[in-house]
Amino acid sequence: MINTDSMKNFVQELRWRGMLQDIMPGTEEQLLKEQTTAYVGIDPTADSLHIGHLCGIMMLRHLQQCGHKPIALIGGATGMIGDPSGKSAERNLLTEETLRHNQECIKQQLERFLDFNSDAPNAAELVNNYDWMKDFTFLDFSREVGKLITVNYMMAKDSVKKRFNGEFSQGMSFTEFTYQLLQGYDFVWLNEHKGCKMQMGGSDQWGNITTGIELMRKMNGSEAFALTCPLITKADGGKFGKTESGNVWLDRKYTSPYKFYQFWLNVSDTDAERYIKIFTSLTREEIEALIAEHQAAPHLRSLQKRLAKEVTIMVHSEQDYNAAVEATNILFGNATADALRGLDEETFLQVFEGVERFEISREELENGILPLDLLAEKTNIFPSKGEARKMILAGGFSLNKEKLTDAQSPLTADRLLNGKYLLFQKGKKNYYLVVAK
């Protein structure tokens, strides 16, 4: 038996974090009364989650930390159809083999946020709606589920209306139209088989969630509860989690820990104040102290640094966080040559992305090339040998983060980083990359 006295108020926790949009009457009372099982649906259309999923995952994390039981539902069946909510076009349909692979990858990521493996009564569970939908025939679904919800009710949902009435509307297929019934039935199944009483999601899911509650009321008369979080945006109105290169993924093979860290480090002051509440488990007191510290000296960006630290460690590891900080210091701080040599090639290229590049033949380096020839003839880092010599003698020029002081000693291949790069630095901020091919 769970001691409800030790349980934290989950609704209150979401409210001060800015994570509460819609809430079904009676939901807060239910959560204070007893341990409650709640679920969030996760789209399995890729083999990695991205930071757009993080708000829903953090809701499950806070739910578990408040003493309740989280269920992460992988939408294997619904992923074969596609949710019309917030979309202007249908998704590509996936094979079962692809969905199973994606589910396994997502499970591994979720284990960094939720306790699936303990014997605690509120240990998290992962389920896939394909498991109960795959043998549900169309005739049975039509008779048992379809007859209970009217087309008028389904057409009134915002997600459906937007698709029909949008400026570039191409209508909606029957397959997509049935999505809300399938999601609604998930809630019924989880209620009957897992004792699940509450569904959570983004505010764009409210229509699908309320369909599930209506379906549950008609199929088994059970009590059902729900709440949603606001859709996360940037202060300037831009889409959260999108960069020039696309989504910010949780899997390092799509977004490296360095780039992941950089995303959080570079958010605006206004966004940092919101995001640190939503995307970390820091307490209210810690966050208020951090905000006050930041407001006293915003140029130090202490809020962004702590946000980037917390989220990078949570998603990746402390080792990855430390490596990302070191890589950042190489570009913007007083890092050592050893730190530069310690960078793997992928991170090295990301740190110096956009830096002006020049190519030389590896053979010339094997034989040795004089610095002035390289800097003023093979490349145009300097307009003349005289100017190059002058800066080298003045101590204002570096190779691989070490002062280059001798203009007469040949540069050879043993100076290459990762076997192919020379990094020159003129003054504090001007970098040049020479690639040996």
C-alpha cells in the first residue's frame, strides 16, 4: 500500500513549472487520493526521440517522482496510420519490422528518464498498442468501438476541422479520420488491463484524449482523468527544437552531444527561464536561485549553462557533458593544445563548422613546408609573407592552439590533428582550417 502522505502534488508541480494547459475536473483530487496510473503516447516513426518529445517524457518523469505510475505507450498501430493533429499532410506508413526496431531504441532512451526495472509499485511500463490492435478485425472494431462515437462528434475536433478548413487543405483520408477512435480505444484497453485512469499529452492532443474519455464512459463506465501541457515554443515565435539542420535528436548518431549541449547553451534568456523549469528536475528553490543569479549578471549566462548541463547529463552522460564543455572552451576560451588533440574528428569538425578552409596535398606536408609558403602562397590566410612573418614574430599567431614562433621551421605531417587537419588562429577569434588531402 502506498503512503499517500509522502506523495507530492503532481498538478501543483506541473503548474509552477508552466507545464499545465488543460485539466479534466476531478483530476487533482484523484491524484491526491491514491497512486494513479497515467500514460503518454509516443509516436514511433523514427528510431530516436527528439527534444519535441521531451515535455511529455518529463511529465512522466515528474509523475513517477510524485509517487504515481507512468506508462509510456508506443503507438505501433497508430504509427501505421498517422495522427492528423497539427499536421498538414499524412505520414508515411511504417512496416512492423521498422516499428519494432524503433520501439527498442525508444525504450533504451526512456530508461534514462524513468525507472522501469525496480520492484517499486510505481515502476514505469512500456506498452505498444500494436500488440492489442493487430488481431482486432475491422468488423469487430466497427461494431464495438465505431458505433459508439458519432461522425458529428469526431468532425467537431479542432485537429479534424483544421485539416478540412486549412488554406492548403487536401482533406483527410478515412484512415486518418479513424485515428482518434484508435487512440481513444488505447485508453479503454489500458484502463481495463493496466488500471490506467489518466492520459496526458500536448495540448494538441486534447481532442483525441477527450474522445478516449467519452469512449471509456460508454464502453465500461469507468472514471477517467486527463491533463495536457502547453505546446513548447520559442520566445520569438519560432518552432522549439528545430535548427537549420533539422530536429535536435536524443540519439548521438543524429545530434552529437556537443551540438545537443550547444542548442541549450544558446537559447535566449526568456526561453532559458521557461525551459529550466520544464526540462529539468531541479527544485523550485534551486531554479528561483538560479534565475536571480542570472538576472544579476545576465552576461555570464549562468542559467543557460546550468540548463545545458542538466539536460545533457540527463540525455547523454556527465562524461559527454564535460567533453562538450571542453569543446566549447576550445572555440571560445583558453583551451590547451592537449584538449584540442583530444577531440574526436566529428566533434572537431562541428566545433569549427563554418571556419574558412583551405586544402593542400599531404605529400607537401610529408616533405615539409615552410610556414610562410603555406600561409601566403598555398593559402591566403595572409596576403603576403611579410605580413605573416610580422604576426608570427609578434606572437599573435597559433597552430593547433600553440604559439607559432619560428617562421623558418618546416611544418610536417606529424602536426596534423586527426591525421588530416591544421588549425591556425590569428588573434583571438579568427580561425582557419587547412585540410591535407
